[in-house]
Amino acid sequence: MMKLTKYLVQWTKRVNIMTENSHNTNMTQKEMILLVLDGQQKINDRVDQLHEKVNTKISRSELSGWLVAVSALVVLVQAVM
């Protein structure tokens, strides 16, 4: 999450510099909007990657749920025997 935040801050600074110096770079508004949209697409791709990474890992609550289920099964088997 920190990398994404750092990337957003750098990207925002870059956009601010571009808007302040747009008359020096001879960029049209359309070109600037395309740069913003490209940056937004990169951010969306990064968020999707992080979302997939988080979803592949087991959460603490899921792990504790499985431990409770296995423990209940062990207790049940011991009670029957």
C-alpha cells in the first residue's frame, strides 16, 4: 500500500508540474488529459494486482475458522472413541 501511495504522490507532483509549465512544454489539453488517463490506467492496474495478491492469501479469520473446525472434529472423534 505504501508503494501505491508513493506512486500517487509522485504522479500528482508530476501532473502539477505539467499543468504549471504547460505553456513551456507546448502540450495541448488533450495531450495532458491523455497523460492523466494513462496514469490512471497504471494506478488501476496496480490496484488490480494488489487486490489479486490479497485475495490469494488466507486471512487470519479464515485460518482461525479452520483451526476451530479441525479442533471440533478432533474432540468429536475422541468423544466417540
